[in-house]
Amino acid sequence: MGKCILLLSSVLIMGGCVTRGKDFSTDITWIKKDVTKKTDVRTMLGEPFQVGFASGKPTWTYGLYKHTLFGSSNTKELKLYWNPDGSVGNYSFSSSFPDDVKRGVIQQKYAPVDDL
């Protein structure tokens, strides 16, 4: 019985945190609208976590999603919207990680997304 309780406790503790995606630098000042190409992004960040479409434009998403059973969960996400020529048409960045929020990088470094 004691082993079952220990095993159950271990599963609950280990299952209390789930991480998806891959970490990436919040310094994305190297991304330039209408200049930065898909090859540049792949070189800097690797393959995207997700691909899709928004208002007919191809999108790539890079994200880190940390969810915990106890305490706060945090996410950060970079979404790139591509022009037909393969350059960045627009992008958005958001983060709830305390270091990013504390530094205010969202307001200081990144321009808002224009009309998609």
C-alpha cells in the first residue's frame, strides 16, 4: 500500500508541470518587416512550432508554453505573418514570463501588429 501511495504521489508531482514548444530569445529586434526572410528566421529560431494561415497569409508560430498544476503558468509566443515573396509581412510577440513583463520588452521593443 505504501508503494502505491509513493507511486501515485510521484506521478502527481511529475504531472504537475507540462512544457510544450521550445524556448527562444525575447530579443527579436533582428526581425525587420518586409526585409527578414524565411531562411533568416529558420537560421535564428529553427523550425516553427506551428504553421497556419491568418486572413489568407501563411503564419509561423514559435512558442514556449509552461503549464503547472500548482502556481502560475507562463507562455511566450512569436507569430510571423508572411508576404508572398517570403519576407516578414508582420509579426506579433507576447509573453507572460515575469522577466519579460518586468522589463517591459513588449512595450519597448516591439511594434504593434498592423492590419493583417
